[in-house]
Amino acid sequence: MSEGPNSHPVPTPSKRFDASPEPSPLTRLAAEVLGFLTHMGQIGRLTVDALRAILVRPFEWRATLHQMETLGVRSLGIASVVALFTGLVMATQFAYGLQKFGGMEYTGRIIGLSFSRELAPALTAVVVGGRIGSGITAELGSMAVTEQIDAIRALGADPVKKLVLPRLAASVIIMPVLAAFALVIGFAGAMFISSAEFGLSASFFLQTALESVRFADYFSGLFKTPFFGAIIALLGCHFGLRTRGGTEGVGNATTRSVVAISISILVADFVLTKVTMLIWPSGF
């Protein structure tokens, strides 16, 4: 059949190519594992570079003191609130539970041991680490997306020495102080609520706690805190230095940093607890 002058040929439908199929669960798992190993390698390299930067003079004393004030002094408020209410809740729960079995006098012993060995160092590190790590990541991430870190390299300076080392040193120094402060505040809160609600005198509560808590218990908790501080600073700096994608990238990096820090502290807490038990099996 001939086509008229105004007729238009009917277009032949073109062959459509479907989008690439979604990767299989095994492929996604392999990608996640590869990404995790990549991050671990980058963090290991950052750690080595930071340790090497310690040997390079001069040491950044002013920057370290500034970071100690920014990361430590300004974290006293949140550490105090968390430790206080943790002590109140724990004393209430243990005293109420032990009261049913006539063992309420053991409340001070349990609170003293649990706070000294675990709650003061680990809980303080998780809560304060979220604040410190997010601040470090957001600050360095903003510098990364605005090319300030590239400018530091262009001027011949080392970003690890200028930015990472002061934050690492400050975090390692302040975490034992914050944990010791949280231990005192949490124990005081537990002692107060036990006296006010359950009639345990403060002197008896303190005496039984001091009888149970040995120096090894206190030191095993304090021993973990520098490692927690190093984890917080290194992960915060790692995610901050590798931030890409403008302000949205800064937000994503901050979220990932907080999650990674919290999980890493809990894993490190278990490993370090086993180490302290191997070193001091019977205490001292």
C-alpha cells in the first residue's frame, strides 16, 4: 500500500535494554567486606603516620591544649549527667531487687565493682565519644570539602601533624580524667539514692564498696580509657579527612563516624577486659 503525502511511517519500537541487574547478596557482602578492610588499612596507616609525627619537632603544644579544652572540659557536663543518672538507676534497681532476698547490704559492693570496672570507663567513652568524634569529623570534614587540607599540603605542612596528632594526644589524655570524674559522680548518685530511698546509710554504703573494690578493679577500668580515646580520635579524624560531597558528605561522614566509634569502643572493651583478666587474674 502506497503512503500518502501526509502519512507518516509508524516508528518501529526500539529494543529496550533493561538496567543492569541488582547485585547478588554475595556480591554486596563482598563489597562490604572489601570496604571494611579498606577502612581498616587507612586507619592503620593514619595511626602509623600519627605516631611518626610525634618524633617530628616542634610538638603542637598550643593546639593540643586547645583540643583538651574543646574535647575534655566541654564534655564534663554530659559525662556528669550520664554518670549521675546511671548511678541513680543502678542503685534503685539493685537495691529493689536485693531487698526481696534480704541482701540489700550488698548494693554498695555491686555498684562499686560495676562502676569501677565497666560503667565508668565504657559508658563514658561511648557517650562522650559520640560528641567528640562527631565534632572532630564535622570540623575536619568541613576543611576537606573546602580544600583547606589541600592548602595545608600545598604549603609544605603535614595535615597529620597539624590536625590529627593534637586531637589524638588530647583525647588520650582526657579520657582517663573523664572516666575518673564519672566514677565519682555516679557513685555519689548511687550512694545518695540508696540512703534517701532505701535507708542505707552513706557511711555503710561507702565502707562496703571500698571493702570490695581493690586497686586492680579500679585500674582495670582506667587502663582501657587511653585506648578508647585513641579510637575516638583516630576514627573521627579518618572519616573527617576522607569526607567528600559538600555539606551532605559532611553529614554522612559524621553519622558513620558516631556509629563506628560506638561499635569499636564496645568491641575494644571486651578485648581489653579479657586482656586485664589475663594480666591480673587474681587482682592486687
